[in-house]
Amino acid sequence: MNVLQEILEWSFGRPIWQRDALRRLVMNGELSDEDIISLTEICKSAHGLAEPQEHDPLVKEHMPDRAAGAVPVSLVSIFHHRGVNALAEDQTLKFAPGLTVVYGDNGAGKTGYIRILKRACRARGQERILGNVVSGTSPLAPVVAIKYQVGTEPEPREWIGTGEDEFVSRVSVFDTQCAAVYLTEKTDVAFRPFGLDLFDKLVQACKAVRAKLELEQRALSSSVLSVIQTQIPAGTAVAKFLANISSLTKSDAVQSLACLSREENARLALLEKSLLDLQANDPDKLSRQLTLHKGRVQTLVRHLKDVESALSAEAVVAVFNARSEGLRKGEEAKRLREATFPEGMLAGTGSEEWKAMWDSARQFSQDFAYPGKEFPVIEDGAHCLLCQQDLEHAAAHRLKQFEAFVISTTERELQTMRAKFVQLRKEFIELRTTTEAVEETLKEIRIEHEAIADAVIAALTTNESRRKAVVAGLADNQYLASDIPVLVSVVRETESLADEIEARIKTLRASATDETRKGMTAEAQELRARKLLATHQQTVLDDIERRKKHAACALCIEETKTQAITQKSSAVTKTVVSQRLKQSFSDELANLSFNHIEVELKELGGTDGVFYHKLAFTRAPGVDLPKVVSEGEQRCLSIAAFFAELSTADELSGIVFDDPVSSLDFKWRQGVARRLVQEAKTRQVIVFTHDVVFLLLLKQFSEELTVEQFDQHVRFLSNGAGVCTEELPWVALPIKKKIGFLKKGWQSADKLSRNGHQDAYEKEAKYLYGLLREAWERALEEVLLGGLVERYRPSIQTQQVALIADITDEDCKTVETSMTKCSKWLTGHDQAPAARAPVPGPKELKVDIDTLENWVTAIRKRRDKVTGG
């Protein structure tokens, strides 16, 4: 199975923000805080909680080519400057690429170095690094550094004791705490094929996004509706509506319920007044008062109608049109006059004054001079009405023209229009928008209806300004100003007030029953509740919006659930890892010859994107291992589980073991030692131990499997624990290095002798003779017997039998003579005073050491010739 391809196909069904998260993880390895913020916004935008966000989901082009495993990491050294436990300052512990064995007695400082490694490397349980808490002074802050090699890079890198390092963390540490984890806890697979870790990281991303969403959702949890609900009368439609508000409530429903029509507002006012009226002590008297009040209001209504009619747009247009038409007719009359009255006429002929004179003459003719005859009378014998002389032909003709002019259509229309304009203008001039009666009525209205009174006064004031603007325009013979106040009508409101008073009167006269009053009260409460809702309408709408966001947040949070990720991780892990892990564990047990108890790795399912396993009895899966197997068997099982887990890794970084054979019986030590050396052929293996026998077993298998072993020795000296040297203790040295140690010791003893320190020399010489005797014992096993048998080793190397066939009497005699001499000078062998001989001098001591070296060299050369080595 191609893990990455499987993840890619699975991702197509995930939310878009998770697909984007997978792309970021594939390309960058980790998610930053900025990534989490961005992913949260993408998630929110899908549910309308944020503006549309740019996103880039995982596609095939983003998938890397990971055919090769990860680059292995190996440790180079640990430098301890100060501050870790009781470790001595400025110590460097070195490591080799293959097998490194760090030997030290209990309390020598090995644990201090292990704690540093567990802080930096991968371990089942990290430990806090403490200073020297028993020093009596305040512990110093730890200052350490780890040098490590990444692949074949020419220069090592360095971890300086702070933060996480993605490379050095590839190195794994096994210690007692790790062993307990493998036995008693369910564990995930720490080493996984590239891609499976994407599930874990996606789960962490889900948790991080969820945390941000839940924070926002909590901010949307508080509602202010409860405060509003306490103000709303119980049992009303508004109260029920508010109680059932949800994220699905439509804003139109709120607006519809909160919006009272003009009629409903009037009805509420009527109900409130009527309910108060019904509480009056003398309803009849109140009815009569209301009747009078209604009459005055109706009179006001008529007055307002008259004012509004007089100042209407039609009336204003009419007066200005009349003026314009009069001017036009005047021009026509002027032209007619000029045609009728030739030059030479008396000034003012045809004028208004002249017309008045003419009309008087007509009246005199018709009433006195010539009653019953058509004016002007110009027949023969007729006389002038003014001079009463006979009319000549010319005068008669002129009088006829004058009358024709006066009675012409143009002149009549002019007179009519002028009369109309005068009347219309008079109406505007004489119009009284406000009277004492109106002011008294408004004072009365203000008692209960201040708003209506204010509205009427404002309207009358505006309308008076309108009247004055019209009059001013007419007086100045100018056009009507463009900013003339608009006519304001309050007739409808005033009529409604009159209707309300009439309804109150009818209610009083009807003598309402209790049932009627209850109905009126209930109706008023409903209207009051709706009116109150209107004042809080925006708050309610905001709360609905809050609920929508809260619900949308819940949908976003739903997308952060990790069950589907865990299920997919479990399925892929089962296919890619579990079978391999279980088989590897079985193989490791067989490699350690652990076959007397049936134990296996059980699958426990997954959570948060991680698939877990646990060691369990095959035939009794419900029984805890630690309660049945011995401590040594537990350690053996843990080591097998550790190596099985390593088999799932896609790289070969170094591994570190802290006392791997602690509590192990001797029969298990040999298997563990062989397994560690085998692993050192393919990766760096570092073993910390205080067990000399185990150290020798490691050396034995290193020689057999041709693995180069690098030794480090840590000791507790006066300057502290963890003092490092590459020289192992005497007991662990092979014969070649023991001889070297003796030679170095002889040089120090010789110097004491040459400097005259005889007592010190003799003490050192006796010590060296004791070591020389131990060296002969080691030479007997290692060289003369060729490793056929060794102390603490249960097996016999039968293939070495042929080599010891060449042992001569001289070989044995040399051993016997040399060991006898050495025994003579061992401390603790008391000699009789008379038999006491002087301690051999430096020259003799050197000869005795050379004797051992020459004996070893001679036997090895002799056998090399036989074997062709």
C-alpha cells in the first residue's frame, strides 16, 4: 500500500480546511500558529462565519517522492559544562559510529548522561534535568551540548540543550522507564512509514482549530433576551415568540410582530384611555365632558381642513395663475384700446377711471335719460349725456366705438379675471391659520395628547409661513419663491383623535362587563408587548444572528471531530504497520530464545489519530504481564518490543540502551548482547552498563561478528561523577591492554624509585605484582587456552580445541613460575621476618612484565603459523 496515495484519496472527502492542512503538513512538516489561524478562518468561511478565504487543498502535485528512507542520525559526543546532577564540569563523552560501550560503576554518573540524552532524543518518558541538589548550594542551570551527525554530512551539528531538534530526536533511548511503558501501558508506534504521522498531526490541527472555535462559541453563548423577556407581559404572543426564538427564526417574523400599523397604535391608545375611563367615579359626567371635547376637536378638524384647503397647492397655483392670466388679458386689452382710441384723445381715455365714468353714464342713460333704449343712444335728436348738446355724426360714431370697446370679450374677460384675482388674493391675505378658539382646543388636547398638540402647532406654524410666502409673492408681483414651505397636513391625526374620543364615549355608554374589560385588557397587553418588542427589535435581531453564528460554530466544531481520522489511521496502520510489528516482535523473541511463555502484541484500536498496541499473554489476554513474568523476563520482553518497534522505522538512526540487562538472568544476557551487536552492524548502538560480565559478552560478540567496539569509562572522582576516559577498568581489559596498563604503571613506579621514594615504590611494586598475577590468569584463558572456556561464560568454544594441542611443558612452566613469584608479593601474604626478602627493583619488575608480554607474543605467533593468520 502507498500510504501517501491512500491519504490523498481519503482526503477528497474531508472538509476543505483539513485538505489545506494536509497540504501544509506534507510541504512543511509542521503547522505554525499562523497556519492554525488561517485554517480556522477557512473552516469558518465555509459556514458563513468569515469572508471567503483563499485555500489550496492537497492534490497529487503536492505529494513528495519518499521512496528512500529518512537520513539516519548518529551521536558524536555529549559535552557537559555544568548543572546536570552531580556530573563533573567540562566533561566530554564520545561515541563511535558502530558499537559504543559506556562502562561505569553504580553512582559513577551514567544516569546523568542518560537524562541528557532523554531530554534531547526520543524516549518513552522524558525526565527533568536537576542540578546537584545535595551540594548545599543553589543548583546551577544545566549547560550541555550534543554533537550529532546527519547522514554523510561532512560536519556534525549541535544541540545546545534547549528546544526540540528534529534530527537528534530521531535517536531513541531505552531505559528502565521505557521498559515499564512497554509492559504496562498501551503504546503507539513511534516509528512509522512516512505519511502515517500526517494523521497524528492532522488530529493535533483539529484540536487546535477546535480550541479557537470553542473560544469564539463561548463568546456567543450569552443571551440578553432574558432581560427583555422580564419586561414582556406573560402569555402574550410576543412572550411566546421570544421563548421559542432559535437560529432558524426569520428576521421578517420579528419585524412583522414588532411593527404596529397606524390603526393598531391608535387602537392601543384607545384601549388604554378606555380602560382608564371605565375606572372613573362618574362615567356619565365623563361621557358629557368627552362629548364637549369631541365637539371642539371636530371644530379644530374643520378649521384645519379649511386652512389646508386654502393653502393647498391647487389654491396657490390658482391665485398665481389668475394673476398671470390677468396680466395677459391686460396686454390684449391694451392692444384693443390702442386700436379703439386714436391719438389725440384725452389722457386716461380707456383707463379704469374712464371705464368707471362710462359705466356711470350707461347707468344714467338707462335709468333716467333714455330708459328702455340701448346704450349709447345716438339716434337723431339724441343729446350727449354730459353736455346735453345734440350729437353730431362724428360724436355718435365715437360713442359707438367706446361702447364696442367696453363690451368687447377681451375687456369682459379682463374684468372677470381681475375680479377673481382680487378675491383669491383677499382670501390668502385674510386667512387666519390660528385663532383663540384653536389655541384653547390645543391646550385641552395637550393634556392627554401632547404629541398631537405639538404636531398641530408645528403644522399651523409651517402653514402660516407658507401663507406669508404666498402673500409676499403676490404683493411684490414676483414669482412664488422656490423654497416656499410645504403644506403640512395633520387632519388625519386630528380626525383619529376625534374618532378615539367618540369610541371612548361609546365604551362608557355601553357599560362594559368584566368579560369585556378582560378582553380589552388582554388586547391592550398584546399591543403593548408588540410595541415594547419594537423598542428592542434590533437587540432581538442581533440575538438571532448570535444564535446563527453559535449554530454555525457548532457545525465548524463538528468538523474538528477526529473519529474519522482515527478510523482511517487505524485501518492504514493495520495494513502497513501492525502485521509487520507483530511479526517483528515474534522474531525478536525467537532471537532472544524467549519461547517458554506465549506473548504477543495485541492491537488496541486508535484514538486521536494514533493506533495503539499492548503486550499481552496469548492464552490469557486479560492478565497483566508484570503480575506473572519475572523481572528479568519483563526486561527481555521490553527489549524485544523496542526492537520490534524499530523495525517499523524508515531510517536507521542511533539507539541508546541504559543497563539493558538490569535484572536479567545470565541466560538472557548472552542473547541480548548478541542482539545489540547484531544491530550495531547496521546502525549506531550505544550501551551504558555497570555489568562487567555483560561488557565482556559484548566484546566477545563484537569480535565474532566483526563489529568494532569503542569503549568509554565514566568514574566518580574528587571533582564529581561522570569523569570520562577511553580506558576501561582493569577487570574489563583484554590481555593486550592489561600489559599496556602494567607498563604504564611500571613507569610511575620506576620514577618513584629514581627519586628516592623507596617506601612508595615498594607499595606500588607490590600492587603491580598483584595485577601481573591477574594478567597471567587472563592470559591463561585468553591465550594459552585460546578462549576455549572463560569465567562466567556457560558455553565451551569447541572449535578452539585444535588450537590448544600445541601447549608445551615450557608454556606451563613459565605460567607456574611467574604466577608463583607474583603471589609472593601480593598484599595480605604475611612472611616470616627471617624469610623476608627485599621487593624486586624496577629492572626486575620490568623483566617480569616483559616475560608475560613475550610469552603471549610467542604463543600467538606460533598459532598464527598453524592457522595461516
